[in-house]
Amino acid sequence: MTWAADRELGSALMLRVMLWIALRLGRRVCTALLYPVTLYFYLRSRSTRVASRDYLTRAFGRRAREADVLRHVFTFACVILDRVFFLTGRSTDYHVEVQGLAELDAILDSGRGCILLGSHMGSFDVLRAFGRGAPVKVKPVMFRRKQGPLTGLLERLDPEMAASVIEIGRTDAMLRVQESVAAGEMVGFLADRDPDGGRTMPVRFLGDAAEFACGPLIIASVIEAPVMLFYGVRTGPCRYTVRFEPFAERIVLRRRERQADLRLWIERYAASLERSCRATPYNWFNFYLFWSNTDYAAGRAGNSYD
């Protein structure tokens, strides 16, 4: 089972109600409601519990407890709520610590754009909130074909952002990425998920082989763009740390050594993501089976975890 096959939990009606509460009654009231909401989704979705426990066990280096899984799901719910406020421009109460900005500015001040390689670690939208009013735009590259009610609802909160999305699978996607970087803009990829049917490569991640997408790195090599890593980690209520890490001035995939070169770059990306997962384990939100050789994937999840 891939992430694209999983439906987002929650009905459109319930999501609209939570959105109304957030925007009318405020963040604190909605945050209090996230506790029963978290428990509801925890009890409803066995696959979420199993995937979370498998990942957290790897990140902690010990067997994850039920309290760990609940905290993981609650952190995800908090990040979704924060996205509502980021996308509607109501982020004045948030404290965002920024690390590595000088390296990013050096690229942008030269007139070049760049590719930001992110992940489902924390929030990518905190970058949009942080970048509002700045002369440089961030264009996210996204897979939209099977988006659920949550994604659609969040996109409607910020139509300008939604219009800037470069959709994976469209024939003009590569051209739009190239044009954006040439115009001095940042283009963001969440590189820890493979779009449905995309090309992947297995590399070691948190103890076992996992499939990582090749597309973002191949695109970066074709357009010869500088690449920075990005993390937007939730560190507490209304608190985030935005971190930029230099990754590559240019990704070169030699013709005869293409596979070997690509593997080295993917391994480097996975190693950085692993360090972040170990440092802030509750912030990584891939609630599906990420490792092909887990007990869950072999059909033994019930015996091993529940």
C-alpha cells in the first residue's frame, strides 16, 4: 500500500466545523478540542497506530508506547491547525526561530533561484508565513490527483498559494520549475514521498531500506539549480524552528555513473532526514508503511504490535 492509496481521515463536514471554530473562536479553543479529536482518530485508524508505532520505535531506538503514538497524532493535529492560521495570515502570535538563512540569502542575492528539498517533517506552510511580504516567492511542487477533503479545504484558505502550486504529473511541470528558478524563485519539494507511480530508490533509513523518490534530485540536476534542505519543526505551542541546510551547489549525475551518483545524493538526503527524525521524532508525519520489510508489510502487524 502506498501513501497515495490512503484516504485522508475525517469527513468534509467535520473539517469545516473545526475550521469554523478555529477562525471564529480562536486557536486556544480549537486546540482544546484537538484532544478528543486525536483520541477519535487514534481509536478509529489501526493503520495509523501501526505505522506511527513502527516509525517511532525506529526513531527512539526502543519500543514506542501508546502514549508516544497519541502524542505523535496530537502533534500532527496541532500542525494542521497551525496551517489554518499560516494560510489565513493570522500568524502574529507565532514565534519562528530561523537557522541557516545566511546561506539561503547568499544564493538568492546572486539573482538565482533554488530548489528547497523538504519533507513531511513539521510544516512547510510555516515557510510561507515566514516569507510573506518577501521579494522571493516559494512555489510548492505537489501531487494533487488523489487529494482528500483536508488538502482541498486548506488550499481554499489561500487561493493565491493554491494557484502557485506546480502539479506533479502535468506535462508542463518541469518547464514551470525551470522558469521559476530562472526567475530567482524558490521551488519546494517534499522529497520523502513518491508520487503514485514515480521512480524510487531504496536506501537505508532508520535502520532498514526505504524507498525514496528520485524525481526531485533528477529535476535539480537537469536544471542545474542550487539545492537547500528545509525543515519547519514545531517545538511547542505557537513555536517553530525553521532550518535551512546547504545541500548542493549543483547536483551532477554523470552519464556512466548515473545510478551510483543518484544513490549517493538520496542517501545524503535520507541521512539528514534521519537526524531530524531522531532529534524531533513527533514531527514526522508519514502515517503509512514506509519500510517494505516491516512486520506490517508482511501481514504480521496484528501479532507484532496490537
